Amino acid sequence: MTQRQLGDVIGLSQSAVSRMEKRGVATYDMNTLARAAHHLGIAPGLVGLADDGAALVTPMEGLDPVERRRFMAGALVTAAAPVLGAAAPAPLDWGASPADVLRVATTAYRRMDATVPARQLADTVQGHMRLVQTVAAQVADQAMRAHLAAAGSEVASLAGWLAWDMADAGSARTWYGASIKAARRSGDRLLIAYQQGSLAQFEVEAGNVAQGLSLIRTARQQIGGERPAIAAAWLSSLEAIAHATGGDERAAERALLTSAAEAEQMPGEEPPPWPWVFAFDLRKVAAARVTCGARLARPRWVLTSLDDATAALSSNHEKQRALLGLDVASGHVASGHLDAAFALATRSLDVGLRLRSGRVVERARTFRRSYSSATPPTVVRDFDTRLHDAYL
């Protein structure tokens, strides 16, 4: 929210809220502070109030450095939880571990990737990685080191994703490899499988279908038969796209049916388990089917899944929406609807250019290669003009 919106709620001007955010420089009473804490979902004790908001206390006074850091860790997580939604960890107590606090920041960066250019996040995420490494180097307890390795694995995976979005395949592969190594040090089998699946997704997009399928099989073996439904459904969707990329329609169809069946086993309203940040549901399976149809040049697959895919197209993740839009556009091209195809592809390309997403722009180039004509219509020429001027 903006400072003005918060001010309207708690009875302050925008400038007063700004002064309060700058090291607490402002004139405000306990009731104002209590209203702010309530509206932001922060426990009263974390902003110096008693539980009923009637008395001002100063819990930071008299704490040793370790206790002070723990206090700030709890405040960070509690303040971040309303922003991050259901996927955020529960508010931590005074004994919050460094790994839990670092994980909250990583989750925030992962969500920001939906609407922020990767180039603007990459340096920050790599700095976050150095922070994780520094904290881990200072910890002697093996259990805590394992937790920090898991936190580092998640950061490395995000760095790989950002490199991929910047069309830097070499760095992406290096970061994904580092995320798998860190996950193994953590001993978390689900995390290892998640990172192997993430690398598999990258390798398939890079054209290494056999390697991607091998990684998916390894990921399934890693977590065995007790894997959560979200893991099973997600891996099956990745397998379907891999088979479609390799031109195997029957195998892709089988994997999609399996993914849908597994997605139906997922609890309805429960948040996704870590390391997933975003939920995986039947709409995601429909989106995978659209992608498979685009790669197999099967417009029926694309168009019959369009209603569910449209729900995915309306999601808040702009880059993913643009990629799916290009897949839908491929289905329209295959069915002969050029105007609709290139109008949708142009909108997706514009998102890629605005967010400087190399992944979206490269997918747009792949889409363009799927159509050839000696006398392309105006809508195609307009798309070409945008694409030829794409310098990221």
C-alpha cells in the first residue's frame, strides 16, 4: 500500500507516515500505533505495545545482541507475512532461526519476479546468496547448517531462474547445479526433487529433452511413493511438456492425464508446501496442455483447454501469462486464425519487452518461426517490427 493509504487508515497524513517510517521520527500516540499494527497484521508486542494496545513498552531495552537479533527476526517475518500470503511461514517466536528469516526474504523475491525485470532483481538475489553463505560459515551446529543449506538452495534456484529469464543459459545451469548440491547438503529429499525438477524444466526448454526426462525420473525416485500430491502433479506436467517437446504425443497425453488425476488429490484451500511458493492446480494442468498442444502443433489441444487456460492467463504472474499467451497464439496459427494469433502474440511480446524478459522474447522468436509466408499480412509485419527492435 502507499503511505497515503496507510495514513488514511490510521489518521495521519502521508508526510507523517513517511516521517514515522524513517526511524520512527513522528508525533503519534499509542492508539495510532495500535491501529497501524492491527491494519498491517503485526502483533502488538512487536511494535512495543501490550497485547491490548493500551500500554507502551520498550522490549528492545535490556536485550543482549543475540536476543536483539532474534527480536528483529520475528518482527521481519511477522511484517512480511501479510504481504506474502498463504505461502509465507508462520510468525516466528523469539527463537526464530536465521534460515527461516532468510527464507522469508527469498519468498518475497520470488514473488517480485512476477512483475519486476530479472535484471533488477539479479544483483539483490546474489547479494542475498552471499548473506546466506556468510551466516552459514559462522554456524557450528550441524542441524542449523543443514537448514541454512536448504535456504541457500532456494536462493541459488531463484538466481538460476533469473539468469534463465535474462537468456543467460550458462549461468542458469551453474546456479541450478549449485541449488541441487545445496539441497543434498540439507538432506531434504523433497527439496532435492524440487531442484532436480527445476533443472529438468530448464533443460527441456534448452532442447535437451532426454536429459530433462532423466532428471524428472531421478526426482521421482528421490521422494518415492510418499511424495505430496503437488510434487507428483508438477513432475507429471513437466514430463508431459518434455514429451511434447520431443514430439511424443501419446506419452505427453498419458502424463497430462496423470498430472490431472494427481492434482485432484490435492487439498482444496491449503497453501502449497515449501519449497513451492505458487499453488499447482487443475488450471496449471490445463496450461501445460496448452503448451503441449503448441509444441505438437495440435490446435485441438490448445483450444479445448482454452477456458481453463484463460483463468491462468488472468493470473498476476505477468511473465508466465505472456509465455502461455504465446502458446495459445501458436494454437491459433495452427488453426489458421492469424489475426487472433498475432494480436495475442504481440501483447505477450510487449510484456516481455517491458519486463526485459529474454525468455519471453526468445519464445516469441520461436513462435514467429512457426509461420512463413511470402506476403505476410499487416498484423504479422507489425509483430516483426516489434521483434526486430527487441534489444534487451
